Amino acid sequence: MSDGTRTRPRRPGGSTPAPVADARVPGALAQLAVFLRTPARAAEPLLARAPRAWQRMLPYVVVGLFTLTLLPVTIAVLTNVYKAGGGWSGALGVAQTVPLLLAVTRPVHAWAMVLLADVFGAVLLIHADDLAGRAWPWTPMVIVGYLALMACLGLRESVRTLVGVWLVTGAVGALLGFFRHSGTTDTAALLFVLSGVVLALTGALRGLGDAQQRIAEQESISEAERTRRTLLEERARIARELHDVVAHHMSVITVQADSAPYRLPGMPDPVREEFAAIAASARESLGEMRRLLTVLRGDGAGGADGERAPQPGIDRLQQLVEATVRAGQPVELSLAAGAAGAAKAAPPAVDLSAYRIVQEALANVVRHAPGAPTTVSVTVDAQEVLVLVVNGPSRDAVVALESSGTGHGLVGMRERVRLTGGTLDTGPLPDGGFRVAARLPLHHPTEDSS
């Protein structure tokens, strides 16, 4: 037996649930892919939300090794292939590769610095001794470093930023094309196309992460709204039931106040007027309660007619158990001697709450543990009513928890127990069963304190 609602585990602060760490290598690699496409906040490094320290340090290690490898290769290509001077080759190689270290935390800044250095390098290489057959304006090493930077950008920035970076890349390449020497291999279009492909792929990966995060957030919101709606519906249901109880007492007060002058002849006029005022106030209060009940019950006339029937109590538990047994659920009722009679002296709210708790508990057994042997025990003494419903493990296949229905499970039980000032204890048993134990005091604590 369990509640009819399910909740998802959440991290403190209401943030999106983080993927659970897996100690196995394939699981860790899959987890890296998840965190790569998880949206990051501004100035937040790649994989900053990964649970393991080595995963958080991995982007720095990869980018660092990539930069250390690309730097000497770039200098060697500029010196040996493009015949640039040693000093210029070293300075240009540093300017084109070292900013890549910022790609982990600030990819846009790194892109601006690298693009500026690449443009300066292209202008500088115009004066090289022999460009025939060479790649220009972007050297092979520039293309490699630029594409790696595009991957970091695509995983971090918005679509608008990515489109802007791609268009600027194409515009700069087209502008430099006006200064291209004949015989050189034009790489502006190549970089424009390759950078667009990399940005599209990594941007799509990030978009997938954005979509999954929004879905998780919507599920959390829907879960909270569903719980809130269930709570409000149960409170309205309790209010409708208590109306019948309170309306009865208000009607008795009205009748007693109206009949007092006839039952007590010779009553002074001030006393007669006081009784008339009491009867008028009681009738007005009863009318207000009925108008409120109309709002709570809504427009469904059929449902309203059904709820006008007398409210059940502990004396109706035997019929409830018999109906459940006829439905195929093995249930035993243990009602202490004189409990039904003693319950008549209990407050109507306590009597009704005890019945509804047993009713909801048995409904949960039928839904979630069909065929499980169940015991219902109700004890009434001078201080409180004790309700205990215990079921064993289900003998049949457990059905899936219902996401909708007329019953409100443990939510409704808690509301009814809170109404009477009692306590509720629920939980699974070691053998696979479930227990519901409710204590309903016959005298509300606020009444005792007053």
C-alpha cells in the first residue's frame, strides 16, 4: 500500500537533478557526454557541474595539452613552410595558440583574441617570400586551432552568439580575399564551412541539453502543481463533509433558540429578544455555510446530491470491510468491544476521519497491493481513537501507481489527521507490506489549552 503520487529526487534549491555518478568507465564516459551538453552559467567552466574532480579538471588538461602541442607545430610551420622570421614566427605562434587556454572559461574572449592574431598573421604573411601553393589567409595550424575553439564556443554560448561568430568569420575571410596573391590556396571558404559545421554540431548538442533541462524543470513544476492540486481538492472534500456535521449543530441551535419562548413560558422580553437574535444569527451562519458549500461542490448536481447523504463513521466500518472482501481483497476487522458505541460520543470530525482513513487505506491496498492479506484495527478509549491498517506483501503482480483517481492517498490522510490534531505514522514493513497508524484525540489540543 502506498500513496497515489510519486515524486522525483531533487537537489537542494530546486535545481535540475544531476546525473548519478557511475563508477564504471563506460558510465563515466556517458556521464561526460551528459555534462558536456548541460547548459553552463556565465563564466562557468566546461564540466563545472560534474561530480568528480577529474571530470572537472579534464577540460583544462585537454585544452592545455592541445595548446602545448599546437604551439611548436605552428612556429615550425611558419618558419619552415612560410619562411617567416624566427622572431615573428615565435610571436605569432604564441598569439594564435596561447589564448586557446581561455576557451574553457571564456570562449568568446578567446575567440576575439585568436581571430585578431590570425588576421594579423594573414596580413604579415602577405609579404612572405614565396606563397605560391601555400594556404592563405588561414594556415593549416590556424584552421585546426580555430575549429577547436569553435567546439568550445558551441558547447557554451547561445545560438545568437554562434551565428554572429560564424558570420564574422566569413566576413573577415571575404575581406582578406581581396588581398590574396595569385597562386595561393584560398582557405577562407574552407574555414567558413568547417567552422559552421562544428558550430552546428556542438550547438545542437547544447540545444539537446537545454531541451532536456527544460523538460526536467517542467516535470518538477507539474509534479508540484499536481501535489498542490491534490491537497486543495482533499481540503475541499473535507470541508464539504464537515459542513454536514456543523450544519446539524447549527440547525439544532436555531430550533432551540426559536422554541425557547414556547418551552419556557413567562420569559422576560429581553431574554425573548436575546433568543430571537441567537436564532437569527444561527440561520444567517447556516445560510453562509450553504452558499460556501455550493462553491466547493461546483456545478455537478449529481455529485452534490450524493454528498448530502449522512456522513459515515466508525459504526459503518463493518460494511466497508465486507464490501472490500466481496471485491476479492482479504481483510479482517478488529473492532474493540463497544468501540462503535463509544465512537458515537466522539466529535463528528474524529468519527468521520477514522472512517475515511480506513477507507483510503483499503483503497490503496486494492490499487497497489491486490490480494495482500490486510488487518484493520480500531480502538476507542476515553482519550483517543487509534486506527491501524496493516497489509502484507501482494500475492499478485503490483499494478503501476495511478497518476489520477478519486482517492488522494496519504495526502488526504495527513490532512484529516491534522484537522483533528492527531498524528499519522506510515511506512513500509520489512516483509514488503505497508502500515498506516493514526491517532485521533477526542479533544483537540487547542480546546484543552483554552
